[in-house]
Amino acid sequence: MDLAGGTRNVIKKDSLATIRSEGLVGDKFVEISFGSEQSPKVGDGDMIQGEPPLQISDLLNKTNEVLDSTKGAIENVNDTTCAASKERRRSPQL
């Protein structure tokens, strides 16, 4: 890794590089975490770990899973409410 002098003090061997995006369709950039204080600083030629970029398709799939789960929960509440309402109508009034 080839870094400017000031950057060498914050990038450590346990830092993590991640490709990020500005917004949903924005420009891509590399984000590098600082790493832990006890980890040694990176030197010339050192490598750090990378993390695969988040794909928009993964995000959309996860959103669909959440929506399906929410829909199921709402249907359960509606079924319970309807059943309770019918039971109240059948019960004799005191």
C-alpha cells in the first residue's frame, strides 16, 4: 500500500477497505476504516483486508423479505381482530 505520510498514522494492518456508493446510483469510492489502536501501522507494500461491496440487488432482496414478513404479520393481526369481533357479536350481552 502506498500512502501519504499523514495517512500512515491512521491506517493499520487490521483496517478494512470497502467500496461504497454515494446514494443509490452515485459515484463509487473506497472507504478505509482506521483499524484498532494496538494494531501495527501499514507499511509500503502491505495489504489490508477488503470487504465485498453491497450490491443494490442484495438490498432489494432483503427489502422484499422484510415486506413479505410485515405483510404476514399484518394478515395475522387482521385475522385475529376479525375472529375477536365475530366472537363478541355471538356472545350474549350481559
